[in-house]
Amino acid sequence: MSHAIDQYVPADLPSRIQHYIGGRSVDSVGGATFDVLDPVSNQVYVQAAAGTKADIDRAVAAARQAFTEGPWPGMLPRERSRVLHRIADIVESRDARLAELESFDSGLPITQALGQARRAAENFRFFADLVVAQADDTFKVPGRQINYVNRKPIGVAGLITPWNTPFMLESWKLGPALATGNTVVLKPAEFTPLSASLWAGIFEEAGLPEGVFNLVHGMGEEAGDALVKHPDVPLISFTGESRTGQLIFGNAAPYLKGLSMELGGKSPAVVFADADLDAAVDATIFGVFSLNGERCTAGSRILVQREIYEPFVERYAAQAKRVVVGYPHEESTEVGALVHPEHYDKVMSYIEIGRGEGRLVAGGGRAEGFEVGNFVAPTVFADVPPTARIFQEEIFGPVVTITPFEDDAEALALANDTRYGLAAYVWTNDLKRAHNFSQAVEAGMVWLNSNNVRDLRTPFGGVKASGLGHEGGYRSIDFYTDQQAVHITLGKVHNPTFGKVADAGPEQRGHGS
């Protein structure tokens, strides 16, 4: 059955999307713009300002001035915290509108977009509280010395964010960068500029001083590149593809910038024969098909022990076929539209590659009944060997591979057999195996008998090609501040004495006969 295109368009969409620099909405210096599409019709619905080096220069100058002359870096943590809590209150009060715009712009199902908007508010709340509660080390040598650690904001932070869950991921960087007293220039993904453009109004209403937050839209090759290479931006936090991360690493190197990079993933979900099968099937379905499969921590390689392999594949395929593909604005939708036709083409090309590499047991193409838009049926390949491209390469869509293993050693070898190392999921009721396996797996984060539940206090980041550095909790505070050790002597100074002439008689001074 074919759907007539059920195009939902939110009311009061902006007529154009501008940069926000030094407290004002502005067009690009040269007036350049780019088209923004909605993923259901793939029609252009707005023009956004296309930033170039000149726009980044203006934004960095405004941020630098706000840092050196403005009140923000010198405010007490409690004062900054109050502003961040107000930001969280505003985001919470507008969660339905934020979700509506995010869903329209990115193709995320509305229920999942709503959850992401609420998480954005929680990110600000968390860092607002952390920066007030934060304590630093003091080391005492009683009666002789005190050594303490002083933390200072670093300056202008360059934040470059991706198009999957854009608003939430922007908040994940903006929260700690602002809480610690830095000023920022945000360069959001060009596919999804709509929700990023809402930050300006939210921050103004919350009382963030002018120039502390600056926003430049545009292409990574132009605006992103200029931000990374700007000499007055000492910090870059980037979330995106590993290839782009390599470029940023190279471009930031001459300036010795602080880098935090959360890159791609091809995370294993390992299901042992003693696992709770119902929970494992549910979690691994959710783990790769939620957020349209456009999530860096997706458990996109499922490894299943041989004894339960056939029943697992059968149940998994049957459940994947029941996953509801629908229009992003519909509450019943579980998988919406992929973000952009370019990305849709990439995912479809991997599905074609997969036909020659594994056994297709569900999906395998455009979702039935959707003639236009970026709708992909949840796709499952079984019997996929580790040499397959669909096993090794990040697809970033609703596509999953299932591979059998015999024992713990083979499971570990398969889990670690990729260039990535972001997340891993392990399903077993054997406590000793669970702990030993998680410690041996090459991943920055492991979930045992759990799907991806985030605790904001824990470090988020990966190993190998999945990233550099960690954010989350105190790791974010570490990244966005300079740590300065201050040493004070109490009482008598104990110095070795160099070059001091002893007070002695003339003979000893060398004047004697």
C-alpha cells in the first residue's frame, strides 16, 4: 500500500536562518547562503547563511572580547550556575516545540526528539550543579607547605557538532564549556541548522552576557575549517566522522590546540547462550534502530553464540520486520526518515554491498509505501563474516549484521576486529565472564545486560579510531579548564644554597701569604 505524502510542516518556520555573532543575528559577510532540505519531501524549506573564514573571524573576535573584557569568566560559579539553570528551565518549557522542529529538520521520530530535548535541559542542569559542587585537590605537608590546584577557563572554545540529535549534542558541549567560564563559537552541522538557531533566543532570555555564545552556520570545509585553524581558539570539541577527525587533528596540530573528539563507531553487541534472550533481542533491536540508526554508539554488529544463533536470528528478523517505519511527526513511528538524500544514498549503497556479503533476513531497501523521502526499511543481514565491509565500516543507518561465534575467545576476537572502539554491549548471566569480557574488549564504554543508558558523571569517549579524550562529569571540567598548581611554603624556606660566599677570616678568603 502506498502512502500519499503526509507532509507535516511546523507553524512559524523562520523565513531564513542567520548567524548569531556578538549578540546579533547577522547574514554572512559575503551574503552567501545554502539550501536546507526536510527529509520527508527532500524539498528546500529555508535558506541558511553560509559562513566563511570572514564570519568565523567576526565570531571569534566577539567571543574573545567577551572573554577578555566581559563578566562571564570572572563570575562566581554560583552566578554562572543560575544562568545555566534558567537555560534548562527554558529548554524544558519549550520541549514540544524544540522536538517538533528537530523532528522536521532531521527526520527523527517525534517521541525520540522529545526525549533528546529533555536530555538537553538535563545536560545544562547537570553542569550547572557540578560547577558549584566541584572541589579541587589540595595537598598539605603539615607546617611546611600547601599545594593546591586552581582552575581557570581557557578562552574561546570551538564546538563542532553533528546532524544526529543535533540539539542534544550541542547542549552536551555548550553546558560544560559555559559552566566553566569559557566563551564559545558553535558550528553546527549544515544538514540540520534549524534547532541550533534557537539557542540564541534561549540564551538571551536566560541572561547570558553578549558575545559569550556565537553561532556560525555553514560547511565543514569552510566554516569548520576556519574555526579549527583560528589562532585565537585554543580548544576544539568535535563530534563526527573519524575521517573528519583526522583532518581536524592535522589542522589543529600547528597551534597545539586542546582537542576532544568523539568519532565513529561499529560497536559489537555480544549475546552469549546463557543470556536472557527476550531482553537481548529487545535491547539489540532498540540499539540499532532507535534514532533511525544514526547514532555513534549503535550496536550495529551483533555477535551471537552458536547454540542460540538460529533461534536468535529468526526472532530478531521477525521483530525487525515489525519495527514501525513512519513519518517523523507521528507518535507511533519508531524509525523515521534519514537526515538527507546524500546520507540515504550512502546507506542504500551499503545495503546493496551487504546483499553479496551476508544473508538478508529483513528489510533490504526503501520502506514499503514511501515513494519519496529518505525512508529505509530496518535491514538485517545474518551470517556476515568479519571480512565483510558491512561488518567493518560504519553505515550509520537502520542496518545491522549478525555473526555467530563458538566461545569467549572467538567472541572477543570478533568484537575487537575493527578499527573502531566506542561502545560494546554484553549479554550474559555469568558474572565472571561479564567482567572479564568487558575489561578485555577494546571499547571506551561497555554496557552489561543493558542498553545504552547514560550516566552524565561517567566518561564518554572511545579508543582506536573512535576518538581522542573523554567528556562527561569531571572529564568535561578537565577539558574546558586550565589546571594550575600553586605551591606555598609555610615557615622556614628550605633551599639548597648555590654560590654563597662563606663568612670567614682573610686566610680562608685567599688573601693570606
